[in-house]
Amino acid sequence: MSQVNHKNFEWNPKLVDRYNLAGPRYTSYPTAPQFHDAFQSDEFTQALINSNASAAPLSLYFHIPFCAKICFYCGCNKIATRDTGRCEPYLEHLIKEMDLVAKHLDTSRPVNQLHWGGGTPTFLSHEQMRELMRETRKRFNLRDDDLGDYSIEIDPREIEPDTLALLREIGFNRVSFGLQDLNPKVQEAVNRVQPRDMTEGAIIQARELGFRSLNLDLIYGLPHQTPETFAATLEEVIEINPDRLSVFNYAHLPERFKPQRRINADDLPSPDDKLKILEQTITRLVDAGYVFIGMDHFAKPEDSLAIAQQEGRLHRNFQGYTTHSECDLIAMGTSSISQVGPTYAQNDYDTESYEAKIGQGRFATIKGMTLSQDDLIRRAAINQLICHFSLDGDFFAKQHKINFANYFAKELNLLKQHQADGLLNIEGNQLEVTPAGRLLIRSICMVFDAYLDQESIGKAFSRII
Ligand SMILES: C[S@@+](CC[C@H](N)C(=O)[O-])C[C@H]1O[C@@H](n2cnc3c(N)ncnc32)[C@H](O)[C@@H]1O
Ligand code: SF4
């Protein structure tokens, strides 16, 4: 593999080989394995009440866990059904959950961000989608100026000709489409046949309707993919011209995700081929004018994500990168995770027990945690590094009222190895990740993680690349 140097990114095969260990993705710190079941509905209620003092704006997340047809690779929390009637009781419980939240939260706080994820949110009927948004608007202070980020995940196979117009009308202004791969053989093997026209048509329509930050999801590592087939997919994707791209690494864990048992492990690309696909993907997308934001994400330079990174305003949460760090994130529906003040709280995965708990008038929290002062400091350091690839220790010290060199003496010592290997430069209290270190940013963040038990990493987390 060649040594490719591309603007802010460099592919260094020796470093990739050495640092491609298992590690967390840091959509939260501490990561989900630290959540515990002593944090339940009462603790979440208290977190909501406490958060009102900050008057911070809100980010609302709704999980819609239904899919008409299951893609074999899928690792999301979803239910396969063709019966749209199944959504009715679920919607009723989402509305009850909003009532519960509204009982404790100052709902005059503006909703700067709103997201419907899944599953497949557009599995809901048009009337159900209208109802969910209407009921949300009744209880929360949704913005009417189109300046919030109101986004939805869409499976282009699951929309009617007028679905996007309806979504725009009820207040959405951002959209992310699932695509994964355009090669027919790959699509067949994962049970997701989705011709190019379908995706391209949806993108064109969304743009005409005034949706911004149009995103496409791709996955590398799927059955029958080769560097050549994925390069061809990528050329077509560049022609389709989304504003953002997420390129996820497929982790084959059939013991954990049942649908993956329908994928023949012999059809998967080799680890070497996967690395080659990743290398050519980043190189090609950067060449085509996309900014490598880091951790699977790309955006055009004029997109708000790239601008926020440029201006040092990017953050990371359960929805990936976000420009809304100021918000308390209230997540509703099965398996969803809230981030309110210094707490995390996760809902029950199971629809029946979620509905039973909400029906009894309490939150369906199954686990969570309250962060300590040390957790908050480390979360800020990891967030800064993973979003901006640099850390100004002097500025950080003032912000957090610490002596940076003393507080992180152990970490700075450990990072000497990363520095010697060329992943980052340290001068005084200034940390600067190199273009070669950007792809391996998780390995640098892991040094700041106080909970990492090196032995358990391989079991709990996927490989970095
Ligand atoms: C909830 S789905 C997106 C919305 C809609 N259900 C769809 O598929 O179009 C979220 C995304 O997660 C990604 N994904 C799902 N399972 C994955 C896996 N096992 N490995 C990597 N990415 C995965 C896919 O790219 C998918 O588009
Ligand atoms: S990728 Fe999307 S459509 Fe496919 S099973 Fe997963 S959630 Fe459902």
C-alpha cells in the first residue's frame, strides 16, 4: 500500500497496522459499558429537574424502531414488521413519554435540534408522522424560523412520492438517506435492493424542497465488496453529490445480531481488502472536495459540519458529530440514550417493557450514570481531540481550573510513544494530531480514558478501523 498524503490526511500503512486495535467510538465518555442499573427513572427525573437551572436549549431524539424488511448487516435496534398498526401503541407511548418529560422540564427552552432515527422513521404513515410532530409541538418550544437542525433518517425504499414534501411541511430541514452500496451483487447479498435512481431521485427532490446537509450512509466491508466494486460505487456517489457522507465499517458479529447470520462469512472482503477500500475511499473523497471530518464522516467545505470544525465548535454525541453542544439531549423511545447535564440515561431496548414502564407513569430508564468532575474533564479533552485533532492545554487548564501538565502527567507520558511514532506532536501543553494520526484518533483518545481495562477492549469494542 502506498503512502498517500492528502491535505489534512495521510495514510501511513505501518501506523494503521500498529494502531488498528479495538477501541470505543466515543459517542459518549464514559462509554456505555460504564452505565449501571442504579441509575433509573428517579435519577433521570432528578437530572431533568436539575438541568432547568442552566436554561440550555434542547435536542430531542425520537427512536422509531420499525422496518418493513431487514437488511442482513443491520446492527440497529429495530423490529421487522409489515403491520403499520404496530406503530399505534408505540406512538401513544412516545406521547406519554413526552408528557413525563414535560412534567419535570422547563419546556419553554428552545428546541434547537430534533432528530427521528431508527429503524425506519418513515415506516410511520403520513398521518402518524403529522401526529407525532403535532404532539411534540404542543409540549415543546419547537422553532418556527427553520434555523434549528430538524433531521430525519430515511430509507429511500420506504417513501411515497409526497413523503419528503410532507416532512418539509411539518418542520424537517435536514435528511440522511441509507444507501450502503450501489453494486447489485452486494445489494442482493444484504437483502437491500435499491437502484441508483431511487436514491438520486430522493436527493434531488430533497434539495428542491429546501432540505440542507443531505447525507448518504455507506458501509464498507459488506459481502462481495472489492476495492474495485467499491471504487465504482464511490464514483456514482460523487455524481449523486450529497453534502455529507457517512462511511461506516461493517463489523460482522452474527452471535450478537441475528440477521447477520444470513451473511456468508466467506463472501466478506479480507482485512487487507477492507483497509484498501478505506484508504481509497478517504483519498478519493478528499480529492473530490470533501473534508474528512474524522471517524467515518465527510462533508463539503461549505457544509455546517465542516464550518463548525473549522471554527472549533464541533462536538460528538450519540448521533455522531454535532454542532449543538449547548443542548441537553432528551432521547425518547426504545434503546435511546439521553445526555442531560452531567448524566447519561438509556431506555429499555424491548418495546413491551418500554411500553409497560411508560404506561405506569415512569421513565423506561434501564441504566445510566452521573459523571464525576474527573469524567467531565476527560470528556472535554476527548471531545476536543476527536473533533478538532488538537488540544491547547493552557486554554483547557483555564477552562477547567486544573494544572494541565500535572493533571494529565500520566497521559502525556504515555503519549510520548504516539509522538515517537508520528501520530501527534506535543510542544509544552499543546497537542497537535498529525495528518497520519487523524485516522487513528481513537487510539489517542483512549489514553485519556480512565476506565479502559486493556484486556476487555477487544471484547467490548470493534477495531478502530
Ligand atoms: C437506522 S439506519 C438508517 C435509516 C434507514 N433505516 C435506512 O436503512 O435507510 C442507520 C445506518 O446505520 C448503518 N448501519 C446499520 N447496521 C450497520 C452495521 N452492522 N455496521 C455498520 N453500519 C451499520 C447503515 O449505514 C444505516 O444506514
Ligand atoms: S439498515 Fe435501516 S432499513 Fe435496514 S434493517 Fe437497519 S434500520 Fe432497517
